[in-house]
Amino acid sequence: MGVPEQLAARMSMAEQHEYLRARFSRRTMISGGAVTLGAVAGGAFVPGAVAQAATKTSVPTRTAARTESVDGALVAPFGRHLAWGSDPRTEITVSWQVPVPVKKPFVRIGAHPWDLSHKIDAEVRTLFTPAGVGASGNHTQYYVHAKLTHLRPGRTYYYGVGHAGFDPAEAHLLGTLGTFTTAPAHKESFTFTAFGDEGVGYHGLANNSLLLGQNPAFHLHAGDIAYADPAGAGQTADAGFDSRVWDQFLAQTESVAKSVPWMPAYGNHDMEAWYSPNGYGGEDARWNLPDNGPDKKNLPGVYSFVYGNTAVISLDANDISFEIPANLGISGGTQTKWLEAQLKKYRASKDVDFVVVFFHHCAYCTSTSHASEGGVRQEWVPLFEKYTVDLVINGHNHQYERTDVIKAGEVTKKLPIGGTAYPETDGVVYVTAGAAGRSLYAFTAPVSYEGHENEVESVASFINTKEGKVNETVAWSRVRYLDYSFLRVDVTLASRGRLATLKVRGIAETGEEVDHFTVARRVR
């Protein structure tokens, strides 16, 4: 299935994509039933030659005829998820799925559930996966997006998604409405949440129910989102790839994501070679993220936004990963240059107190599975330190781990549970929050968390380098918790000359607090 394993191990994502497209010829595609419909409707997600061939070849199929005749009144949208635009005060995208093609999809919004007169047309992005690419047969998915602009800051809006035959403004469909609240025009205290590596299953559901209870302004997902590709090696030799897992994931997260902007960074399990040379063609169909990054074509998961007094930067560590090199060097260095420009800009802004960076591969972690990524330490850690980043959030390793305060690879200050870090003078704190739902990993050292502290002098670990794994013994591993969990961050304001704070808490699936610490910065 897909690319033979012995070849995939030596191929980049772009090379695997080219191999797959050559293998699944026009003849194979045309015989696939739903492909004509998918290719024509979603040319943006099918290479030009294939889309052109499908357009020229009118092949009536039972699948296409059946789906085109479905009454829109019988088709209910699902999997709603929100994402900020470049300015969370005025821009948001509403996204959702439909199981079959629909006509004239739209969003209705208004200040009240009984006043949804404002109607915005939506865009359908069709994603076709043929039999032979993974575990399923021919499969077509329909993702719908509507970008809303010129919204009012600090306003709660009601919205409903629909299409011809299904109008959420009708009385019997008012129960399908959702809400969202734009970022305030002026700085206010707020909360956000974060984790990585959720997938589909009970523990993801449990964490989501707790997330909603935190009333976050937004949620950060630090890569490895749905696990449609369970291998995560950036290789399509994995016969377990199943694009339909995304349907399950978006249905699972809808309880949160329909009202809380769900902002992902992309991890190794999010590279899917069939759809595009960079592996992110599927993500382009499913998400509509801020388009202010350095390279929307190759790095769609790289972007930034400012909410209140806090700047958030999403990075794509696949670009610099020595451990999983399928997309190594894809940006040609432009991502790192963009990162420095963003950090410089935000540090010069009097409106920004805190800078939070999140991405998938860990800068500092002692997991027995992936541990630390040398590419991150080489390319980005010096910039985090130069511009005194306040908090770095990672996934990849399926556990909770938090460091002391680090600068130049050394502990500059021990940060016990309940302690306070001052990035301007101390250094950077790194949190691995990768226990959102997938099977857990392990530590070499004993666990140590709130109420169960077990301090050790050093921990045996390793770092992934260009030459391979290199063992290291580290002193910076402060908190280690081995069960399902997520991160809550409370952002508080301060007047000029006083200390604004990030109060960071690790919260277990049970609701138990397993870690807490504070990051403080004097307001200019």
C-alpha cells in the first residue's frame, strides 16, 4: 500500500507524493467511482494534470449520481471548528463538514439567535483519497469554510451553518446554532489552553470536556492532531492510513471547537503524502488558519496572532527535524528568518507583554520515545533566548514534562512547583504537553509532580541530531507526570512598571492539578 517501505525511508514528502501520483494513473483514478466528482469540485487539492483529466472525462458513476441527488434538507453539517484570522478582534473562520455534496453552503451570524439575517457564502474544499492509499476504499470528504471579517471586537456572535435545504435560521434548527466571542479591543485578563497529540478516543473526549470547563479564549493544539496516519514517520508505506479518522476527530472536538478557536501547529503525524508535495494538502482542506506566515504554500501551519497582551507564534518543526526528516529543510531557512522577525517585532511592541511559541517536536524532554529534537535546539532555541520568549509549548512526547529555567542549555534557575520565572533575566521555560489522548510513553526517571514530588539530581536521556541519537544527562527536568493531561494558562494584566503574569497549570484528565508555576514580566 502507498510507497514501498524500503523506498519511503529514503524519500522526502515531495518525492513520495510524486511516486504516488505516478502510481495511481489517470486510468486508476477514473475507475474509482467518486473521483470525478472529487477532482472537479476540489481541483485545489488534486494536482493540475489529474484535475484536468477528470474534468475532460465525463464518466457518470453510481456514486456521483447518488450523492448529487440527495435532498439538502436531509444533510446535517457536522465537525464545526473555529480558527482566528490574523486579527482575532475582527476575523474568524467557521469551518465544518458535510457527508455528501451540497449546494450553496453558507454561514448565518447575528447578535442574537433570533436575528441571523447576515448571510455569508462559504467555500467547499473537496478531498479525494483513492483505494490503495491507506486502509479505506475510494473516499471523498467535503470541508466547508467561511471567513468572517469586519467583526466587532469583544462581541459574542451567534452563528449557524447551512446550505440549500438546511437553513439554521428556521425554528426547528435553532438547536444547531453555535457562538463565538472576538478578542477584546483593549487588553483584558484571559485564559487559554493547550495540548498536543490527541487523536480519537476516550481520553481525548475526557480532556475536551475539561477544556470546555476552563472557558478558554482559544486552544492551542501542538501537532499530531487526528492520527489518520498512525505511523507518523512521514512515509506512506503505512497501510493504516485512513483519512476518515479526520471525520471522527472533528466530530469529537466539536463540543469545544464550535465555540473556542482551535489553533493547530502541524506535527509528524499530520504529513500525508498523497495530497500534496509538502504533505499538507489534506490540512489545507480541513483548516483555514491565519495567512500571515512566511510561506503559505509550503508551511500553512506557520502563523502568528495577538490576543490581548499576548503574542502567539505557531511553528512547523517538521522543517527542522533531524529525527523525522521527511520535510527537513522544506522552507530553505525562511521559517527561521520569519521567526526572528516576528520575535523582534513583538518585543518592540508596547502592546505585547508576553510571547508564547508552540510547535510539535520538543526542545527539551526526557521521554524514552522521542526525547529532544536537536534541530529545534540548533535553529530556534538561540532565538527564544535572544528575545526572551516567555513560554514554549510542545507535544510529540505523550506525557507532561516541565523544565527548570534554561539558557544556553544550562539551568539558570531551579523552578519548583509554585515557583516564578522571570524570562528577561532568567531564561526560558519549556513545557511538553503531549498527553491529550494517544497512548502514553515513559520516563527513565521517577515521576515527580504536585503532591508527589521526587527530586533527582540528573536524568539520563538523548537528543536527536543529524548524526543520530546522542545520549545526554540533564539536570533541567523538573516535573514529570505520566497520565493524560493538558495545559491551562491564565494571563493577567498589570499597569506600567508592575508585573504582568502567566499563571501556568498542568491539569490531569481527572481534574487534578499536577503542576503550577508563574512567568512574570514587568510592563513597560
